Amino acid sequence: MDKTFFNSNGSLNIDKLESRIKHEIRKFKSNDILISVNNALKELENPNSDIHRFLPKGLPFFTAAGIASFAVRFTNPHRNGKVFDLYALSQLEMLVTNYLLADPITFDKELAEKFKEENPIFLSLRHSASQFSYNVNPYASYSQTLILYGEAIKRAEKRKDVPAFDFHFEFQKITGATLEDFLSIGLVAWSAAQSKAGFARGYFEVARQQGLKLPDDDTTVTILNNVSATPTQFRGVFENRKNRDRRFRAYDFNPLFSYPIIRPWKDSPLLGMDSDRLTAPIPNLICYRISTGIYYQMFNNYLEEFSQWFGLIFEEYVGIILENSINRCKIYSEDMIKRKYKKGKLPDWVVVEGDTAIIFQVKATKFSRVALTTASEEDINNSLKQVIKGLVGLHEFRNAILTKAKGLEEFHDCSKVISVFVSFGSFYLINSFLFEKHVNKLLNNTHNINSPSWIILSIDELEELQPYLYAGIGLAEIMKNIESHSQKETLDKLQADTGITPTDSFLYKKCMDLFEKILIMKQNYHLKSGA
């Protein structure tokens, strides 16, 4: 990197680096940059493309999203600019990547001294969260939404402990659209962004004329208003949510998570659907928005009323995933267990596989935004409170099984117990040695529990295992591999050994069913519009 970005003592001058990015990016039109980012992500999939000469290390999603954020905030879609070519993209890729990796301990003496005394995994957490959060499985995202707010709700309604909350009524009240219409427009927008970096609202009208079952234009506009932003709106969200301590600016919230579609000319005096241009620089963030993004939109409006209800719906969702994964073993729900055993906190699900019981505690929890930004021990520990509570409950139930407690006769033949905590959000690096050591220290200090054995999985990670479990790979075997290696290493080996891929998941098939429902064909079919 250019020496001008460093101070005399060798530390990075983040202000100079940020100023340089703004200076470079203002030479171009924002929409040209957004379209180029989208095209580059697709072109990089071709190993023979010339783009690899300009981007030899590729274009990571977090860098692509960072470039897009700078472009929307600091360039003008109306102003004439220079041609944004691959060389210009390569220069921005270098600058923005260095900016997003500029952790404050590399240039702030106070923070550097502070972090010398803390667990080094906390620093890795900041980096991992800022990068991995852009990895989205589009097919699982749609299916997750369909099941969560469909089958899982129907199952939960049979329970006596679920508070009253009419999700579909409340969702339509705050979005102006039904969930079905919301998903349909999201799917078509994602399909459009995959095939054409920039398209117009007229794309949806052409889709209707070709027979797709889409809502009318008024409803489409309403839905787009929920998932898209003008540059002015985008800048407003960024300013409201940016880190107040600007030393941590590399970890600012990217508004693309809330508004993955940019409408550069929405405020133009031109009228008509074809003047309402749409650009999605990172298409898969559309999928994030209509899955996890729905949770945040509902929570921001209904707070605890929604989160308490959602937690129980999420328990049912995990049960559905397990039932579609395990076809050779007995699965017990909490309700089944408490008919005979009512002591302490019970697990939400138990799978018995031979002489092994795999017990699951489910919580709709995650790291807080501040924990992922500052990675301070206090904020991390606050985010782990629900995890600790869940692990304590699992530990107690594990002991009850191993001591053959009365009422648990169905588990008396189990000589081994594996404890699994399933979260809604990702607890990045939580199963690593250093993070495991920190969690065990908390368990020891707060509940006098020494060296327990546990695994923490996000729902996305559990979903990834589904096709392998359904094919007959043992759940206990997979959990042990994750415990001794990692989720990624385990998945890579499973895929290499079995030939099974994510497209074999029942979630993929469910997403394809939705595609077919709105008449989008499986064979990479894309609409032909002049937009």
C-alpha cells in the first residue's frame, strides 16, 4: 500500500486512506460502479475471464459491498464521470480492502495496549464477522422464511406457551404487502440482478405479461420501497447507524443489508416504470433481506412482543429441520420429555442414535452489533448470556441422563451425551479453542461447571448439515467431527466423500417449488425484457 497512508511512526493513517477512497470514487458515476461490481462478481466465476488479470485475488463480498457503500454515499448518478473500467475497479478493490481490514489496534495506541490484555480471539471476531456476514445461501434463505412463517407457526399454535401474535397481519401492516407477494417480488428481483446488473421496474411488468404470478405495480412499488433506497435514504441510514467511535469505522453497518437494491434515479422528474432504475450490486443480499431482514424489520417495530413469540416459533423451526434430517432415529420434543420428567430446564429436542443422545437447546440469539464492532470482553459476555443459560441447562440434563434419573427411562441406554446449542444468528468462531476456553471460564465462574463438552451451531450451519444427515451420515459422527475440526472442514470432507452438495438439501427443493409456483423455470431461466 502507498507509503503516504502511513504516519511517521509506521502506523496507518485511516483518515488519509478514507480521503483517498472518496477522491478516487468521486471520479465516476455511482451506477457505473454498482453495475461493475455486480458484473465482476459474476465474471470472476469464469476461470478464463480476463478479469482475473485485474483482480488476481478475486473480489470478496465484503470488499464488493464496501465499494458499493462508498459509491452510493459519495458519488452522483447524474454527474458525468470517467469510464469505470476494470483497472479503476482493481484500484478501488485494493484501497477499500485495506480500509475494511484496518483494525484500530494497528493505528491507535490506546486500543493496542488495551487488547494486549484480552483474548486474541476477540480481535479475530471483529474481522470474521465483518467478512462472513456477507456469505448468504440464497436458496436456504427463501425456504427458511417460508417454513418459519408457515409450517413452524402452524405447529407452534398447538402449544399452550406461545403468546398471541398474528405475524401475517402485523407483517402486512408494516410492509403494505403479504408475505407471499414480498417473497415473489424478492425472488424475481434476485433473478433479475443475477442476470442483469441494472434493470427497471418495467421488468416486473414484462414478467406479468409472460405469465408470472406477481402482484400489481402498486404492490410492487410498495415492496420495493421496503427493500430499496435512493442515495439520500442510503446515506441517512449510514449516518444513523455508523459507529460513533470512528476508530472502529472499518466495522460500520452497511445499509445494503437493509436496502440491497439501489434506485439511483428514483427522485428523477422522469415518469414511468422504465425510468425507475434498480441496481443490486450484491444480489444475494436481496435473499438476506427477505429472510433474516424480515426478523429485524419485525423486531424493530414490535420489540419484545415479537422476539418472545419468535423464540418459540424458532424452536419449532429447528424441530422441522431435524425431522427432515433424521430418518433412522427417534426424536423427542420438550413436550414429550416433560410428560415424565419435569426437573430443571429441559432441552428443546433430543435425538437418540444408538447409545448416544444428542440434546439440543434452541435460542433466537446472536452477538450484539456493539460486540461485533468493539469486541470488548464486556459486550461479548453480555451477548453470551443466553448461550451460557442454555449451556447450563444442557449440562444439567446431560447429567440427568448419565445418572439415569427417574422419568428419563427412554434415555437410560445412552452412555454418551452430546450437547448442541442452536442460535438464530451466527456466533462466529465460538467453537474455536480460544473462544471455547473463554466460554468455559464463564461457565466455571458463574455456575461452577468445569470443562463441559458442547457445540454451538447457528441455524445456517445446522441447515448445511441436513442433506448429509438425511443421506444416512450419523449425527453423532458429524458433531464429533465439528468438535475436533470445524464446520467448514467437516462439510468439505462430507462433500468429497459423498458427492452430496447443497442442492440436495430439502431447503433447495422447497425454494425450487416456490420458483415454479411463480412460473420461473429451473433451467437458469431469466426474463427477457428491454429494461
